[in-house]
Amino acid sequence: MREPLLRIIDLGRRVGAAWIWRGVSFDVAAGERLALAGPTGSGKTLLLRAIAGLDPVDEGRVELEGREAEGGEAPAFRARVAYLHQRPALWRGTVAENLEAPFSLKANAGKRFDLDRAAALLERLGRKAPFLEARASNLSGGEAQLVALVRALLVEPGILLLDEPTASLDRASASWAEALLTEWVEAAPGRASIWTSHDPDQLARVAGRRIDLEGWKP
Amino acid sequence: MEAVTHEYLRLDTMHVALSALLLLVNVVLSWLLRLGLGARLVVAAARMTVQLVLIGYVLDWIFALERPLEVVILAFVMATLASVAAVGRTSRRFAGVYFDSLVSVLGASFLVTGIALVGIIEVRPWWDAHYLVPLLGMVLGNALTGISLSVDRFVEGLEDRRDGIEARLALGATSWEAALEEIRGAMRVGMIPTLNSMAVMGLVSLPGMMTGQILAGAAPGEAVRYQIVIMFMIASATALGMLGMVLLAFRTVFDRGHRLRLDRVRMPMDWIAWTRRRLPWSRHSG
């Protein structure tokens, strides 16, 4: 059997003495679109953050292609396993500057910012070229979410951890984003995504497999 | 015409007590405008008086001893108190903050004061308390302001812009890359008081040390030269101390896994408010 792309092994996180989730174990294969389900407060965001290594865990580990990322390798790991925040945070400057900024990071050295590709991706999401020159601070929550999504796609990670990526989008933009993300996983080998969403219909549309976090509540 | 003497007028306890009446302005204003500063003012004024009287006795004793060991011990005590005061002025605390502050304050102030004593003013012996104590005191008093401002701004900046910083980390930024803008902002903010005071010095404000020397009978030109040296010492010690403190704070609020660890930051205890809430006549007690 082929090695899974990403392995979550016995992950556990607690607050004080109480476990939020414990023993979380699953594999993500290349080409897979996984849905992470669970009611509000079940710790979906915390699990995605833990997978991305943005929060410490109390137990367990995460392996990418059979290797656990040591502390110092976290940036390289995150350049491949990118977490997209539910509350999109854009930096100062224009949309284009936001999209280009990650390319100045050491972990993305060797990748080149492609303005045409950025414009094409935004167009897929219903935003025409002048949008690139808009000030990030003037965008609505939904527009910011689109920019954050395109920003993550442009640096070409292998795995996208999507935390309610369409929560602030209108219905049309949400369906464009769904289509774009589904295509993105299939467009190249070695890609995968993990979605969280409150909308079971959406999870059924975008994901091939569903995991329920309730199963790991001690 | 009366001749100008260089003997200064001596102040006794009565003069000092009279000047304390000036503080009534603050107390009355605080009461009229409901500023709630009355207790803090009285505590601060009493504390300042006690501290100054004590240091007066300590200096008398040390000047009379003329031994390096006691001077160096006093210097360490001064730096330690300054480092505690620097932390006291911050609105955020984190694990090891007192140690970090001590390392930054001590390192920066001793280095700069040492260079000034040995290499610039050429004091012989280098530990002569008449020079070492006031120079170090000036450097410490000013550097601690810069240090507390900068570390406060750094941690607050991380809190305020947490989402943006984590968005950088999530796309592969190292903790240094993610924090660099906040480090720069903190260094800028910490230098502002020094830059401001340099800008107006001599025009709007006559600095304390220069005023003191003039009152004690030094020629103004001489006092000015000392003041200029002191300002350059303050500027460099502040910058070094801030850099040390912010870098040490950076090591705490980010971990080895390039994670932002704001769970290591907490708010300090406000002892005056805490005591006030527990006073029998307080509306909040009970």
C-alpha cells in the first residue's frame, strides 16, 4: 500500500484536566478531500491548528510523507500543509501586495509570484482585475476570505486545511470557491484538503470522506 | 551691586515640607475631576521621598568608604531595582520577564556606563562613586522607560495583530519573519521619549543633571558638555536594552516550533485597585 500523504496519530489536546479530543487518528491520502464534522465547540478549529503545528498538543504527532516535522522544520512543513483561518487576516497594502507577500518568506524561496495566475484565480471567484489594486483594509469580510484563499493557493501547498473557508461568502461566491478548491485538489498529484463546515450539505458536496470529531470526545 | 556667589542655598526639612504642599494641587484636581489618582499620588510621593532619603544616606556612606566593592554592589542593586521598575510599568507579563529585564537593563547600562567612565570621561579610578553612581542612575532611569515601552508595545502588537501574524506562520513564515514588523514597531516606540527629549533639550527643557550641576556651582559650559555625553549614553543604552528585552520576550512568546504562544502572556496584578476593593468602605468589597 502506498504511504498516506498525511498521518494524524493519537493526537490529544486538553484544557486543564479536560480533554477537548483525544486519540485522534486518521490518514489523508493524496487526492483526497476530507470533511471534518462536529458541532460548534467540538474543537474542529483547534484540531486543524494542531495539525498545522500552530498550537501545541498534549499527545500524539503528525507525519507528512512518513516524517514528523521537528520544531525547527515547522515553517517548511506549513509551507506544504497550509492552514486557512476562519477569520481571514490580510496585511497592510493592496490585494496584490497581500498575494505577493508570502513569496518573500524563506520557506517559499524558489517559488515565483505569478500575477496573471493570481488574476485568473480571482476571476474564477468573480473578482475582476481592478480588485488586485484594492486596499486590503477596505475589503468586506467575504472579499478578505477570497483573498486569503487565493493567497494560500498561490504558494502551492500540498495540503490545505480549510477552516470554514466559505463562512462569510454569499451563495454564488461560495459555490465558485467550492468548485475551485475541488478542482485544485484534482489538478496535480500529491494534493489533498481537509474542510470544516457547519453546513452538512456543503461537506457532502466538497468532500469524499467525512470524519466526525465527536468520536474522539473522551 | 551684589556679587554673584557660587555657593548654593542649602535646603532643610522645612523647605522640603513646604514644597510638598504643591502636591495638594494634584490631590485637589484628582478629587474634583474624580480621577481616582489620589491614593496613587500619595503612595508615589511617599515612596519617592523615602527612596531619595535612603539613597542620600547610602551615597553619603559609600562616598566616605571609597572602596570599589561597595560601589559595584550599589550599581548592581540600582540596576536590579531599575529592571523591576521596568517590568512594573508594563501592562503584560510573561514567564521569566523579571530575569529578561534584569539581563537587558544590566547588560546595556553597565556596558554603556563602563565605556563612558573608562573610555570617554576617563575617570580614575573607574569606580569613583561621584561619577559612576549619577551617570549609571541617569542611564538606568531613562533606559527603563524605553525598555518597558518597547516590550509593552511588542506584546500588545502581537495580541492586536495575532491573526495577521498567525496567517504568516500558517503560510510558512519563521517566527522571526512573522514577528519582525512588531519588533521594529517596538524599537521605534521605545526610542520616542529619548528622541523627543533630545529634540527639545536646551530649548524647552533644561535637563535635571545639568540644572543640578549649575545649581552646585559648575560653569554652564561644563554642565552642557556633561549633559550631551549623558544624552548619547542614554540613547545607546536605551537602544541596546530595548533590543535585548524585545529579543528575550520574542524567545518566550514564540516557541521552538515557530508557534505564537500568547498563552504565556498574562495581565499584571493591580495591587492598589486590589487593596481598594477590599477596604471596608469600598462599594466593591464583600
